[in-house]
Amino acid sequence: MRLAAYINDLLYRYDCVIVPNFGGFVTNKIGARVNTTSHTFYPPKKQLTFNAYLQHNDGLLANYIASSKNISFEEAVTFIAEEVAQWNEKLETTSVTVASVGSLSLNEAKQVVFEPNPSSNFLAESFGLAEVSTPSVERVKEVTIKSLPTTTTEENKRTIPLYVRRAAAAAVFVGIAYVGWNGVQNQQQEVLANQEEAVEKKIQSATFVIENPLPTINLNVSKEARNFHIIAGAFQEEHNAENKLAELQDKGYDASIVGKNGLGLIQVAFASYATKVEARKALEIIKESVSEDAWLLAK
């Protein structure tokens, strides 16, 4: 099994996989999106980039290889170094394909350029989801036809018999009388409703004394979870992790040990945050001023 295959496996579980003395592959989760031109829906995925400045050996890749091949940590480091030497030699003349991760090549300035594999998605949550294209839907405008108003001509007026007009006048008179009587009844009902509302307000404002009150309920509100950690390093030995923790705390960081990773390494964090946005802002500052090897762990 080649080095590229181990990198491919780890990218499904970690946001950053560093190849010592070569560079790091960094992922960033992006949500589902839609192309309004081609009417295509794309599932959530991990956007993959390459950072040539991440060359410090954090132990993640070496420990995974040692565990998979059943060899020592030192032998795994040697295996990585030999593969990296072959990559660098091959890059002088052609490109290097890293399993289904993507391809590496050198530009005119002899800098490593990474081209991710567009068909790969390292987000485990999106396993089995593919892009979907749908035909466009034509919108049909509803046409409203206005009806012409009915007009009564003078000629139509003349043809109405006298007894019909008298009956209509009587109906109007009865209607007016009925509306007037209803108005009086409505006023009376409104007065009664206002009186009832006033009585209810007085009842609600009354003070009740309870001799045996119910016991007070105390609610324990948990603190906001901080699941985004800026990792400073991962260590096999506990005393090395404790020394790193004390060093960061002496410098004023809200540092902590955030448990072990899947390979049994003890992870020490500069700080932990409740949201990914806060964590990424802090990570940028730490990368610029403290350590380029720092990376973000979502746990």
C-alpha cells in the first residue's frame, strides 16, 4: 500500500493530513449548492487544498502507517521519507498522482501546484450522494380577464312596471328598519361585553395567598459546548503533552488537552471555540504570528 492510499484514508476522518517535509492536505466543509445556469444540485463536500508550508511531523500520518503495517513509528517515518523523495524526483519531470486525492506538479517557479480530483468527496456524511440535474421549469403568467360593468340605460328604466318599483322601495324601507334594530342590539351586546371584561380584570388582579407553596425548581443550564479546537500538537508521551500545555498556558492561551485521536496520540489545543467561524479567525492569527503548523479539529 503506497503513501497516497494512507493519505486518502485519513482525509475522511481529519481536517488536515501533513506529509512531513513535503506539505499538508487541508479540507474545508462547504454546504450543498445549486448551479442556476445548468440547473444542477451538488451535495455537501470537503473542499481540498494543499499547503506547502505545513511540513512539521505531527505524528498523525506516521502513527496511522505504523498501525496499519504493524511496524514501528521510526520505520513508518522512514517509509514516508522514501516516498517523499520519490515524489520530489518525479516532480522534476512530470506530475504525481496522489490516489483519488488529486495530482501534484511544479510551476515555473518550482513551487508545488495541487489539482484536486473533482469526483472525490471526503465528507462521510455525503457518502452515496451524487449531483442531480433537473430540467428548467417554464413559468406561465396567469391572465385575468376583467368583466365589463353592467349599465342601466334610460330605456330600461322606462320598461320597469310601477308595481315593481313600489315593491323595491318597500323592501329598502324594511331593510333600513332591520339594520337600525340590529345596531341597537349590537350596542347592548358591546356594553355587556365591556362589563364582563372589567370584572375579569378585577378578578385577575386579585392577590391570592397560598399557605403551602410548591418547592422551587432549580434548572442546571449547561455551558455552551466548545467543539472546535486549534491543535498545537499531538504527542505519544503524556509528559510531553503536559509540558506543551504548561508552555501555552504560560503564554496566556486558554490551552487544554482535548483527548486522544484515533491513533492514540494526545492532542493539545491552543484554545477551543463554540463556533467554526470564531475558531477559523483565531487559527488565521495563530498561523501568522505563532505556528504555521496549527490546524483546526472539529470534535
